[in-house]
Amino acid sequence: MLIEISNGELVDKVSILEIKNKKIAQKEKRKNVEKE
């Protein structure tokens, strides 16, 4: 599926996922973030 978003939305999403990945200690939850 292809969804068009603005550059700002893309940067926000990537930033949020990077922060989540750093803060999550449990491997299973981290895998979900990495998959996203």
C-alpha cells in the first residue's frame, strides 16, 4: 500500500520511532517498533 504524506510527517514518525526504540527495554516490544 502506498500512502502519500508530507516530509514533515515522515520526519516526525521516524523521530518518534527512534525515541521509542531507545526507551523500550523488552525485546518483543522493540521488535514491533522496528517493524513499524
